[in-house]
Amino acid sequence: MPTVVLIRDIAIIVLAFESLVIGVLLILLIIQMRGLAKMLQEEVQPILESARETATTVRGTTVFVSDTFVKPLIRAAGYASAANRVMSVLARRKRRGGR
């Protein structure tokens, strides 16, 4: 029986020591997570602000290009298409005898 008691006592001591080690590691983990949260707050916020400014710049550039290049180009293409259609209708009438 004394060996069983000795093994029990050693197991209790090992488990107590293991609990202490796990507790210390959990405290270190919490400290690291707090540092990570602080770093994210300090580092990611400026990056997000920069991305927001870039998106605003891109939006402005898109509006400028649309107003100065794309809309006039579409309008000109529409006029060219209308002129092409008028010419084809007139050419068809001439071929049919001018009705």
C-alpha cells in the first residue's frame, strides 16, 4: 500500500505543477493578445484610412474620365450610328426607285 500512496502523492504534485504552468502560460497568452489588439488598432487604422482616401481618389478619377472622355465618345458613336442608319435607309429608297 505505501507504493500506491507514494504514486498518488507524486501524481498530485505533478498535476499541481502542471496547473501552475498552464496558468502562467494563459497569463502570457492574454498579455500577448492585448499587445496584438493594440498593434492592430495602431497599425490597421492608418492603412484603412489610406485605402479610404485611395478609393475616393479613384472615384473622382472615374467621374472625370467618364465626363471628359467616355460620355462624349458614346455620344459621337450614337451620332455615327444614327447617320449610318439614315444613309442605309436613303440608299435603300434609291435602289427601290425613290419611293
